[in-house]
Amino acid sequence: MLALGQGECQANDWNDRKPQLEVSAMLSERRLEVLRAIVQDYVGTEEPVGSKALTERHALGVSPATVRNDMAVLEDEGYIAQPHTSAGRIPTDKGYRLFVDRLAGVKPLSTPERRAIHNFLDGAVDLDDVVGRTVRLLAQLTRQVAVVQYPSLTRSTVRHVELLSLAPARLMLVLITDTGRVEQRMIDCPAPFGETSLADLRARLNSRVVGRRFADVPQLVQDLPESFETEDRGTVSAVLATLLETLVEEHEERLMIGGTANLTRFGHDFPLTIRPVLEALEEQVVLLKLLGEAKDSGMTVRIGHENAHEGLTSTSVVAVGYGSGDEAVAKLGVVGPTRMDYPGTMGAVRAVARYVGQILAES
């Protein structure tokens, strides 16, 4: 029996869903069970579902005639539709939405699947490798298009700042974040900077910024040049300027996508052509907006025409935030046809996000 979704299975805010839930409340539990059966059968077979097939495959406890009446009500309410005359019924975007909102839970991964996720991600050597492995893993597990956003620097804290001398008047600044991200910048100094001064600057800088949020760093270092000898203040100022520029750059506008070829398996799910979907997936701004609409906590599912971009109105997006602690530093998810195994996809996305968060916390 379908039950009201809880926690991360709820796809939208309560205020957004309240009118829809009021409508669905008028449906009997039996009709909700019929809708669930239609969704499951259509996702599994890709064929419109008839009343006879439903009574044969599912223990609905009623006759095919009763099921036909229930299907007529569901069609009148806009939850299912008949693709052509004499065919069975298929879920609409509204039907999928109600199905997702009434999920009592997501499909748990098996022990071998969880072990495979852990082993695959645990072998990553740096952040780029973590993101790359995550994309490949999500695409393989869900057989959809996987999209992973790089951790946002604006939500990160400083783990370490390294300063290396490349020449008497040239330095390299290396910024390491709590998410394992590494940023490198070259600095041309106004004058030669000795090893003793370099070590002193490195120590003072780390004592002030390690473990602090990026937004706090400018205030923490603003008076640092004054603590150095006059001849070194120009170089110290140059180092701080480079550090602050690195902190404010919008690195969150980086993402990785994989598994686009998986869409070729769903040719019949896209009206006329798959081209608009592929064109939308090529636009990084579109993908960033999709992930940006996902909540930081819990799972977000957008179905069909709930996606604002015209090229994605035949797709569903399942996304969730991930991070090294309680706060999400970025988001990941999958894009696929609306005829999607929602419980399985949501379970895989949630599990991968948790493992990635653990890796970031341990890195």
C-alpha cells in the first residue's frame, strides 16, 4: 500500500505540494494502488498497461471491471493517459509525481552494491578523481546521465595554505580545502623574498586561516602585511591579493557529466527526437541551474514539465546535496526519461552522495 513519503523522499516543499496532495486525497487507497501498479508495469515493460494485465500481475483483490473503473477515474484526474485508441494506459507527469510523493522509502542497495560503491570510490587519489569516479559510478548504477558538481569553494573551509619558492621573486601559492580541493596560483613578487621570510609568512598565514570559512578569511588577514618588515610588505600584499582572488572565484560553476550514451536506450521515451535533450545537456548553465534547484538537504525529484528548460520536459531529474559534514558543499544527480525506476534511482543517488561525503570528510 502506498504511504505518504517521509524525509528525503519528499521531492518538493510542503507549500508547493499541498494543493496536489489535497487533490490526491480524494483518490481511494485502491486507486492509488492501481496507479502504483501502472507505473511499475510501464517502467518495466515500456508498454501501455491494461486492466486485465494489472489484475494478472498484481494482487489488487478486485475484478478487471473494477480496475477499469478505477483507471477511468485516474484518467479523468489526469494521472494516466491513453497514448492511442485501443491501447492501455501510461502514467502522466502528474501520475509520476503522485507516485514519487507517496513513496514510503527508496529501494535499498544490496550488500554487494554497497561494497562495490565503497571500493570504487575509495581508490580515488584526488578531488578530480573523486568526481570522475562518481560520475562513472552513477551512470553505471542508474543507467542514466550522471551530473556531479564540484564542491563549492564558497562553502568550504581552509585546510592548509602552502607557499613555495620557484625563483627569488616568484612564488607558488597552493590552497587546500576541507573538501580535498587544491588550487594553485603563481605570484610575481615586487622584490626577492628570502626563505626565512617565506617560512614566517607561511606559518602566520596558516595560524590565522586554517579551519576558517572562506568568507571569514579577508578580515583575518587584512593587517598581516603590517607585521612584516617594510621591504617584505609588497610581497606579502601580493600573496594575500592572490589568495583572496582564489577564494572569491566562482569555482562552483564546474561540473562533470557522464553516461549520455545511456539515453540511446530510451529512444521511444522522447517525442519525435532525442536531440533537444542532448542539446540541453551540452549547456553547462542549464545543468548548473538544474542542480541549483535541488535542496541542500533531502532529495529533489523534478518530473517532466516541472523542468523549466524546454529541452528537458520529457525527462526527470533526481538530485541531492553532498558534503563532508552536515552542510552540502555541492550537488549530484541523474537525468533520464520520465519512465524511470524512481525508487531504485533515488536509492542509488542517495547512497553515492553519502559515500562521496564520507570520502571528503576523510580526505
